[in-house]
Amino acid sequence: MHQDGPNNRFEVTLPLRGCAPQPRREPSLVSIRNILGLCILLAVLAGPAVGRECGKSEAQAAHYLASELRTWESLYDAFRKYSHCDDGAIAGGFSESVSIILAERWEMLERGAKLMERDPKFKTFVIRHLGEETPANRRARIVKSASDSCPQAQARLCGELAGKRAQ
């Protein structure tokens, strides 16, 4: 026990199972700065898209654009700008663009594959947009191209594309 301050308060520190009593420590300024710095770093790394809502003007732009994309580069740019708006009619538009690019512009697959290798979230986006909403004739063309005309370096991607059928 020891006396503390002018009010003569007593503080008792009991040892834990044979440990010597330890003086009370206030959090150091360094540890508080470290924790604060870590929180800021995590917030920055999480990025602005996490939990980001699709504003009205973004939704209008995405809706107008989503079904009109005909190159991998334009699809990737739209994905980066509007993936947080990927729902409802906008998602249907993205599905339309993905299936048209794959069915009608198969020769451009390697360009798309490079983007998908660089950004795995884009690959997930592309695969997700092949599904039951893909017209049967386009789906058949994609499966045929993936089976018969796949660049050797893209064999794994082609397998995923060929295996993606209506659920």
C-alpha cells in the first residue's frame, strides 16, 4: 500500500499468482500514436469503394454505359468507375456487355485476360456476369470458343468460361 496525493487516498495493488506488484502505467504517447496511425492506414487501404453508395448521377451514367461496352478496356474502365453500382438494370447491362465481348470478339480474349490477371476482382466481375441472363446462343458461342479456340496461355480462364453455365 502507498499513500497517493494530498487527499490521503490509498491504492492497493495485489500481485497475480506470485508476480511482484507492478506500478500502474498510463498508455504512452507512442503507443497511442501507433494505434492511431494503424487505424488511418487501414482506412486508407480499405479504399473508397468499400461500402460506397451509388449516387444518382453515377447510377444514370452506369445505366447508360453498362450495356454499350464493346472492348475489354472500356469494360474495365467502367468496372473501376461503377462496380459499386452493379445491381439491377446496371448489372444486366454489364452482363450484356460481357457476353457480347466474349461471344462476338473472342479474338480479344488475351487483352481481357491480361486485365483479369492484373486485377482478380475484375475476373470475378466478368465470371459473375455470365449466367442465366446470358442468351443461350451467346452462351453456346462462348463455350464453343473456349473449347475450340482458346489461346494456350489462357487454358484455365477458358475452362472457367466454358464451365460457367446458367444456374
